[in-house]
Amino acid sequence: MRDAPPQSPDGSAPNQFALLGRRRFLPLFLVQFFGAFNDQVYQKAFVALITYRLADQLEMPIALLGVIASGLFILPFAVVTPTAGQIADRLDKAVMMRWVKGWEIVVMGLAVIGYHTQNVIFLYFVLFLMGAQSAMFAPIKYSVLPQYLHRSELVGGNGLVQGSTFLAIIFGTIIGNELILTEYGVQIVSAVVIAVAVAGFAASLFAPAAPPTETERRPIDWVFPRAIWHLVKLCRGHPPAFRAILAISWFWFLGATFLSLLPAYAKEALGVDEGVLTVLLAGFSVGVAIGAVATEALTRGRVGVSLPPVGALGLAAMALELYIATPAAPAEGAALLSRAEFFADAQGWRILADFVLLAAFAGMYVTPLNTVLQAESPDARRAQFIACSNVVDASFMVVSAVAVAVFLALGLDVPSVLCLVTLTGLPMAFLVARYAPETPMGRVALRLWPRGPG
């Protein structure tokens, strides 16, 4: 017998968009949106500056400068997040949120100085500080949702947060890339990052209290290698939550692969200019947002893993479709196609649709898993479980970079690498489906590979 659809506390069916009118959700939603937006504006503006204006200061290959920038932003998620998770479980998360957003205003003030002096070393330092600020906020944003939302609202709330984050990423990317190199770009971007940081802090002031639930006060471990080890050990003791962490990390492995190879795919496989690349990035972000927001309707608000296997299968299917749709590589030296030229042909629209659909399946895959992680994590340690997820995600992003380098060294072209990596969605669908025995896919998976206890 099927469970009855979950209901909101007032007895009505869950409506995720109604949460945008609730003080217990809207401030957090805005804080996350503004933060993700600012991260991207600064990063993309910085990369554009070092690529086109400042690379000569360090006399290093442009590609290496970009790799350093990515590494400096990701590194704090391994170094800072484990400690941040411990702190978040001991403090009122709303208070910690305000401190972190106040820090963002200071960091953006330093960013403005960096933009105007255009000192590469100082800009790298600011990028590391921004990564540290984001790493401090990471355990808060998802661990506080179960304190603000009822269980029946978790799927919809996560969908809105996930979807808005990817929209913020594309908006920030476009502004950072397109404005910084214009005549008054430095002044405009400087004003934007300060204004958005202030708006994020203002939104955090309206977040309701979220007091700690941990009663046992353990000392905070500041030694990050040991803290990471203890964090992983803690989470492994809760198999449902740890399975969600591992399944989520595959999403970030795949996402890192796509985002790192997309510029090369656009230029080398499609023969298009940066204008088309921007459209494909926008399509990818919009697709994830659509899939994330659609999750509540598709799951009817239920917390579980019935939808992720569908998302993983859809990803694999769309990877094959994208591979088939990709034309033969253009001749060497051929002029790059503009947006108007690329989308004058139906094949251009087919490829864009493939990107949107592929990303939509990705949103359908990861959003329910984030909800499961929140629901299955112990109340008193939830921020630490979220921190563990962030550390594992960062590790899988590093694995993605290594895997891409190996595939390319073996002589595979970019479309083939994208297809092969995404086809790992087939075994992922099978593995996750084993924990959704109420679905037809789950029953088949259990017959082929019965589950042990736990």
C-alpha cells in the first residue's frame, strides 16, 4: 500500500513557492543566492583579468593561472569546512550566518582594492579568503533547512535552494565575464560585489533563530587532517546518510568534468566562439534549476531515493544523445561560429536542448539526495554531516581533474570523455535504486544484487 502524500502543517499539499513568502525560508534563500552570485562574479572577473591583462605579471601559462585560481577556491572546502561544521553544531546557525556574511563584506572590500590595483598576488589572496568564507557558510545553508522547514517541505525547499544557486552561478558568470574588461568594468563590478554582499548581510538579519541541538560539548578539533578523518568516521557510522554523501559526490564529479571541458568542447568540437559558450553554460544552469524545482512535484514531496535513479539514467541517455548530436570537429584554422551562425542551424538548437535536458536530469538526481542527507543526519551533528559531504565533494572534483587528464592523455577527444564519464550514470542508477525497493527499478536491482543488512 502506498503512503499518503505528505501534507503541510495546515493540512494542504506542499507548495514550495509558498515558502518564498515565509520568513523561516526567504532570508536563507536570499543569503544563498547572493553568496553564490558574488562568488561567481569575483571568480570570473578575476580569471578574465589575469587571462587578458595581468598574466604577464607572473610570466606563467594562462591555463596554469586558471588552475591555481580553481585550486585556491576549492582548497578551503577541505581545510576549513570540517571545523566550520563543528562550530555550526555548537552555535545558533542564524548568528553564525550573520558573522559569515559580515565577513563577506570585508572580503569584497579587499576585492575592490585588488581590482583597482590589479595586483595578481593580492587578487589570489582575496580569492582564497572568499573560498574560506564560502566554506564557512557551506555547513550552515543545508543543515539549517530542517530547523526552518517541516519534513514535508524539505524536498521543495531544497529544490528552490539548488535551483536558485545554479541560476545565481550563471548570472554571476555572465556579469563577471562580460563587464570586467569594458571601459568602466572595474568600477561596475566593484560596486556590484559590495552591493550584493551588503544585501546578503541584510537578508541574514531576518533569518529566524536556529539554536544548537547538541547538548554534549566536545572540544573543536582545529587540526584539519585529523578533523577530516574523524568527520568521515562519524558519518560512516550512519549508513543512510553516508550513502547519500557518496551519491552526491558523483554529481559533483560529473559537474566538475562538464564545467572544465565545456570551453574546449565549444571551441574544438563545435567550432563556436565565447558567445555560444555562454549560451551553453546558461542552458546547463537553467536545466539544473528546472530539474531541482521539479523534484517536489515528481516525488510528491516525499523524502527518499526513488527519483535519483531516474535522474542518473536520464543523464546517461542524454550523454549518448549529445555525443550523437555533436558534429565532426571543424577543420583546423576555420573561423569560429558566432551565436547567430550556430543557432541558424537546427543542430545548434538540438545541442542546446541536450544540455538543458541533461542538466535537468542532474537536478532531479542530486536534489532528493540532499534532502535524504538532511533527514538522515542526527540533529545534533547535521552541520558536520553537511561538512563531510562538502569535503568528499571536493575530493571527487579533484578525482575528476585527474580522470580528465588521463583520458585526454590516452588520446580521447572531448566529446568522448564527456560521454564516457556521464555513462557512469548507469551503474549509479543501479546502486541507488537498490535502496528504493518500492520502485520497479529498485525491485529489479535487488533481484540482481540483494542488499546486505544496514
